[in-house]
Amino acid sequence: DIKAHAVQGGTQPLKNVKNIIAVASGKGGVGKSTTSVNLALALQQEGAQVGLLDADIYGPSIPTMLGVHQKPETKDGKSMEPLSAYGLQLMSIGFLINPDDPMIWRGPIVTSTLTQLLNETNWQSLDYLIIDLPPGTGDVQLTLSQQIPVTGSVIVTTPQEVALIDARKGLRMFEKVNIPVLGVVENMSTHVCSQCGHEEAIFGENGGQKLADQFKVPFLGALPLDSQIRAQSDLGAPTVAAMPTSGAAQKYHDIAHQV
Ligand code: ADP
């Protein structure tokens, strides 16, 4: 139970937030945002109050994945009201910038922007704040671990060695900054042919399980490479919201039960 090790590592608790879960990956493109969004929705469907913070400063995907493109309102000229979709409270750097502008900021600007998103969003009594991190082990991860008590992290990887190498670095980073790793999610683990039903391990087998074993952390589950998951994300209606009784949605619920 992650509530048992809440308030660890960081300094200032976030107002109105009970548990903070960071979703991380070594490489980009492995499905970290897809996992963040569907995990948040699964927790929300279980009855929790859930917020989702898109901290992927260089490539915010939450606005597209949840179909939200407004600018947040400010109450007192400073703090921002989270936007909402499917019952989730949302904040993303993507709400504040022109989506076609490249993010070419230097470290200190990244750090201050994240600090602002964290501290100046008026979250309303959240049981969970899910934070979608940028890939890798950079400024955002360090800032988070220094500024807020992250309850735990979820590592998303695909099964092939090039992704696992970077995922290991991510796991070691969380160990160093004393953020508990709640477990590993293996994404795109097999592909099921929509024509013939043949199942193929395109990116190799059991990489996520082996990674979890190596670091003695739980293996939280595996998601197939499924064109519907991709299509639903692109449409702004993620799988857990669009097809709540599907096999894939069930897998996200299984992950939610373990965090
Ligand atoms: P990351 O956050 O790691 O960069 P994303 O979650 O943005 O990765 O996913 C990258 C792309 O892969 C997106 O187009 C997404 O819809 C797609 N995708 C993610 N997971 C799956 C999956 N299990 N099956 C099919 N497509 C997926």
C-alpha cells in the first residue's frame, strides 16, 4: 500500500494532494503518456479523486490524448484552475503554449516552469496526482524529487534491450533520490494480428518482467501493441474511458489495483 510510504524524499507536500505517483520511462515513445492517462482513468473509475499533471515539458501529449485544448483560468492572476476531462483534473504545459512551438528551454527555465505547474495549480482534494514525466533522467526528475514528496514511481518500458538499458538508468535514478519504485509496466509486449489473431512478440519477450526481477520491484502488468489503444489516444478518448470493459482497460485496472 503506497499510502504507507507517502511523504518521502521531497520537501514540501502539495496542498490538497494525498499521493503523488510519477510515471517514468527511459526512452521516449514507449507508451509512458498512454499509461499515465489510462492509469489515472482507472483509479478514477475505482472511485478515487485523480489529477494528472503533464510534466513532459518537451513533448506534452495529455492535451491531445484527453482532447482538451483550452487555456486554464486564473483566479487571482497567479494560480491556475485545473481543466477537466472524464472526471480527471488536468494541468499541462501544453495548455499554456502554442502546440507548434518547439520547447528549446534551458534547464533553469524548465525547473521554474515545473515548479509553477506544481505549486500554482488549484488541485481539489486529490487522492492521487499522476505525473507524466519526460523520458530519461533530467532536470524535471531531479526537480520533482527535490521539491515534492513523490509517493512512488511507475516505470514504463517496451521489452527490447535498447529500451531496457534506459529503463535501468531510470530505476537507478529513483533509487538514488529515494523515491520508491512501485513497479514496472511492459508496454507493446505482443502484437495480435487483427486479421488472423496470430500473436507475435515483436520487441522480444519478458523484458519487463526481467527488469522487475533484477531490481526486486513488482511487475505490474503487460499491455499488447494494439491499434485501438493508439487510435483512441489520438482521438482524445483513451481506452479506459472509451472501452471500459475491454481486455486492455481491464489490464489498466489491474495496474491501478497495485499502486
Ligand atoms: P511516451 O509517452 O513514452 O513518449 P506515448 O504514450 O506518447 O509514449 O506513446 C507513443 C505512441 O504509441 C502514441 O501514438 C500512442 O498512442 C502509441 N501507443 C502507446 N502504447 C500503445 C499500445 N499499447 N498499443 C498501440 N499503440 C500504443
